[in-house]
Amino acid sequence: MQITLVHGDITEQSVDAVVNAANSSLLGGGGVDGAIHRRGGPEILAECRLLRASRYGKGLPTGEAVATTAGRLPARWVIHTVGPVHSRTEDRSGLLASCYRASLRVADELGARSVAFPAVSTGVYGWPMDDAARISLETVRQADTAVEDIRFVLFDSAAYAVFEARL
């Protein structure tokens, strides 16, 4: 497995699967989620609505992952995962690690060999970037996966520098 860092826009990655830091509704939102839905087009939302109407009527639980088409993205699939909201009083790091493990498990089920991850939970969910980098990198390094190319796509230079220091 090769782990690389990319400073850029996750919606521009030519990979088998792009991971979406989704909210539990699966119906779009802000940040990475909004960008993926906007650039990927209505096909992604249509499949998310089908998931909500069937298996995930109450929404996708935190730490789990599910795949849809990538629509107009230069990827084959979007793997949606719901990260935990950071808490100063409760250790939710296991849920954050689960996002990465579950996403890689879904990628393996799809036959994906290249996956692009955002820094899950570091936006409006408030997870400190250094801790998120530690958890995500440790988790993917320890994962039993057939994925060969794992990219962490970081939108700003500050996030990139934190991940680079941890890598």
C-alpha cells in the first residue's frame, strides 16, 4: 500500500473511489460533502435517496460507510462515511477510526484499488487536525485491505503540513 498526500480538491482526483465526509442524512451538506454532490451531479443524490428509502431510513450511522456512483466525478464510486462530532468530554476516536476502516472495507467489496480520503470530521465537526491525522494514518496503515493507492487530499496548506508531519 502506498499512502500519499495531495494538496488540492478531492473532487478532481482520478481514483477508483472518493470518500465523502457525509452527514447521516446522505442528502448533501457543506464542506467536502457539498463539493462532492455539486461536482458529482444529481446521480449521487438520486442513489443516496434510494439508500435512505431502503437500508438507511434513519440515516447512515456514524462510523459506517456505503457506496454510490460517482456521477460526474473522475472516479467510479463515492464512499460515504459519517464522522463523529469531536467531543472534549467523550473519546470518540474509535468512531473516527471506524470511518476509515469501513470505507476501506467497502472499497475492497467494490474492487477499488485507489481511494482518496478527506480529513474526516475536521471541518464543522471540529476534530483537531493533528489528532485526526494521527488516527487516520494509523488506521489505514494497519488496515487489512487490497487497496494499493491511498491518498489523503487536503484542501489547505495548513492541513497538508499537519498530515505531512505525521506521515
